[in-house]
Amino acid sequence: MPNHPSEPALLSVHGLGFSRNDEAIFSGLDFTVARGEALLVQGGNGVGKTTLLRVLAGLLPADSGELRMDGGDLDHARRAAAFAYLGHLPGHKGDLTATENLEVSCGLLGRRPGRGIEPALDLVGLAGYDDQLARHLSAGQKKRLSLARLWLSPAPLWLLDEPYANLDLDGIELVNRLIRGHLDDGGAALVTTHGAYAAPPVRTRQLLMERAA
């Protein structure tokens, strides 16, 4: 579902910068993400790919720049509803079951209409693990539980930091299916990746990040 030429981009970023300990990690970033496309954020270690996603998600404060969603200002409340973040850590409560973790997530972040927790677990290959404590899941199963949480989210823009990590070939195909379905529904995604193999077979553009001068 590509943007109509007269429509604003889902996300527009202008002059975005972030520093740590007075050292610029990145600066002057300008890019857009349209509905129906994935933006592949690429670059070597230390260029700020993970940091960029954390800044967009509101987990780190930007030093400079402007974010706009559908052409409008992006305040804190709107940002919380607009972005679904999948980071390196699974973000589950170890002493809650798979089902309980998803219930908590839906209670905090909302749930996409027509989607349920049981179908989500089935979709990601965790059918039968609904009563399993999250701390007893393998690394790959924890990633799949994170993907179930993502699928349930109503957020239009997914921020995916190395989403293929800890997954086998079936898991990689699962990620691709989820991204493809999300884009077909009019959503968009930012995906950090190191390798060309790890790119969803969808409409993509590239954002190449380099070390700040």
C-alpha cells in the first residue's frame, strides 16, 4: 500500500542528532519512511543503528532534529502509540507465562483489532507454550514471543533491531512474513541489519549510516 504522491510520509525525520559523553554518534540525519515500505538501516558496528531506533522509540533523547508522523507533530503520547520497538533484549517478565506477558503488553500498549493472544502464539510457533514461564523459554522462543507481541501491537511503524538474531531459517521466514503482512496492511518498518541475506522480500530502501565526523 504505497503512499499516494500527495500524501505525507508516515514518518519524516529532519536533522536528527544524538551524542554520548559529548561525542556525536550521528548528526544531521534526514530520511522518510512511507506506508508499505521497509527502510533497511545499515552500517558497520558503532555507527549508531541501535541508538537511532532507541531515539525514535523515545528511549533516548535526541540532541537535535524533528520528527513528524503523517505530516503532523509527534508528541510523547503520539510517539508511544506510533512505534513498536523490538530490541536485542526480549523484554519479557521471566516469572510470567507466555500468555501473561502478552496480556500485560496488550494492556499497556493496546491490541490490534481482530487479533488475539492464542492466534498470536500459534502464528509464531509457540502453540502449547501458553503456560510456560518466559524464563524457561530458549533464546529463539523468547524472540518468537517478542514477535507475537509485535504482531498484536496496533502501532503503524515497527522498529526492528536485528530481528533475525537467534532465529533458525524457519524463524527468519516468520519475520519476513510478519513484515510483509504489516506492510500490506499499510504499516512500515525500520530494520537494522548487518548482512544482505537478512532483508525482508518487500519494498525496501536503504539508510546507510557512517561514523560521525
